[in-house]
Amino acid sequence: MDPTMLKRQRTFDPTAAWFPESLTEDPSTWVDQSLVSVEQMSPGGVRLVMDYAERCRRLIEDGPGHCGLLQGKIMAAVFYEASTRTACSFHAAMLRLGGSVIPLPSSSSSVSKGESLADTIRCLECYCDVLVLRHPDKGSCDTAARAASIPVLNAGDGTGEHPTQALLDVYTMRAELGGDAPQDCTVTLAGDLKHGRTVHSLAVLLARAQFGNLSLRYIAPPSLEMPDGVKAQVAAAGVDQTEVSTLAEGIRGADVLYVTRIQKERFDNESDYHDVKGSYVLTPAIMKDAKEKMAVMHPLPRVDEIHTDVDDDPRAAYFRQMRNGMYVRMALLLLTCGKIPPLSP
């Protein structure tokens, strides 16, 4: 066993709030730290992740495709909810960096016997160096990080946050639009904005990261609007935000259209879900009114909110967005483990 494992201590106050903007442009501030909320990152910290992710992209696309920077490191992937993209991209990220993965779906863990989340985390920290957690309960990743003596990366906690998704979304905007994007951009968020943890984290991250001349638009069915708490955080950062009622309005002049599905699993009554399902469907006809250079993004999975005929449009970025998730998660694993990605070949 790595002798450092025996020396780990819980050095934080379990009742204290996470320090806002404590993860900065200084890589040393990320080492051995959990990522629970986008509020932990300073504007410089966000840009550091973008820089590391770009180095990781070059390693994969222009270089050998892998390295041994995390050789000997083990990541536990603890998923209490179904996941394709987040789980697989974290796995691939760790393997590309030379590390190993312990996958633990809830069906295989002692949670089925009544074990608490905190006890599960304290068990797994005996075997690994970093832990990735997805859980259906809002605030669960905060609970896990306070119980752990190793870094915990939030891979989505109920209707709360999804900080690693928000980071890969910003990276995708930069990759698709170029320049200083999303600076000087209009970003439209459409769909289930009430339950969508991806849009919660993205809106707050965009606002807090100080991208100049940024504006947000919201499109949602009645009862599924962006929560007031999220809008208050955006407003506090001085970012303009407006609500529109149709995709045609939302797409007009937008640089990014970020579409989300209506989340059936968050509804108590299935009939309420069917009342709003299919409220917005992006089609090639609607895309005719979009900018020639615009990015259509989606955290996936999709149901019926983007017609498959849109997939052939060069502005459809959602499959490239998936691959970007691996680069960003490679960057986060390197930062957490105190490693610097190689420069471009």
C-alpha cells in the first residue's frame, strides 16, 4: 500500500462551507481537494482547467494517446444513478493517464444492505486515491466529501450540481466558437431547467467566471423554469438574463443553444411528465434561423428534443461535446493528483 494512504487526515471542519473560489489558477490549490460545486472555482481556476484540458486533447489527438502520469493511482467510480457519458469518460480519462479504476454501481455495493453513504465512502478511501460520485440526492456529494480523506469529484447529485459537466460545456464552447468564447456570446438554455443539474451548474459557472459581455436566455415549459436561486446567483454576477417562450426566439442571434431533455425520473406523477414532454423540439427548419456559426449542445441522453436530422448539421456539437468530457476529466484528475499534463508534441 502507498504509505501516504496511511497518513491521510480529515483536515477540514465538517460543518464548514466549501471555500468559494478556493480552486484558483495556482495548480497547488487543487491538489487533494474535492470538487463539489462550481462556486469553488475562481475565474482563473476555470481557465486553468481549460488549459489542462487542451493539453490533454493534444496528448490524445496529436500524441501517443496515453501517458503514465497517474500510474499506480486508483480511482473509485461510485454511481448510484445510471450513467453512460460521465461514467465512461471518467473511466477512459483515468486509463488514458495510466491509472486504474474500481467501478462500484449501487447494485453491487452494501448500500443494498442499508449501509450509509458516509460508511461506503470511508470504506472505499482505504483502497483508492480519488473518488467520483453520482447520487440521486441533492447535497450527497457534499456529504461524501466531508466524510472522505481523499478527493471526491461530484459527477452529479440529484437536481443539485454537475460541475465537471459545466466545465466540459465551457471547453466545448471555446472549441466550437474559437477566440475567447463564451465571452461576447449569447447562450440559450432550453428544456427542463428546474431539474437539470447541468444547466444549474453551467449558468452559475458562466456567470462567475467573468466572461465579459455574456448574456443568458432561458426557454422552459411552465413549472420547469430555472430556479430562482440560480437566477439570483447569475444576477449577482451582473450577467444579463432573459426568458423567452419559443425555440425560434431563443435561437435568434444566439451563439450557443444548449438543449436538455425533460427529466421523467424527477416527476412524481407520470401524467405531469407527459403534459410537458415534447414541448420543444429542435428541427432543421428551426435551425434555418440560427447563426451560421453557432453551437448546438446537449448533455445527453436525448429523448425527442433534438430531431435526429439535426445531427448532420455541422453546428450540432453534442457528440464532440461528449469527447471533450474525457479531456476535461483528465485535466481534473491530474490537478487533483498534483500532476501537470505534457505540453503539445
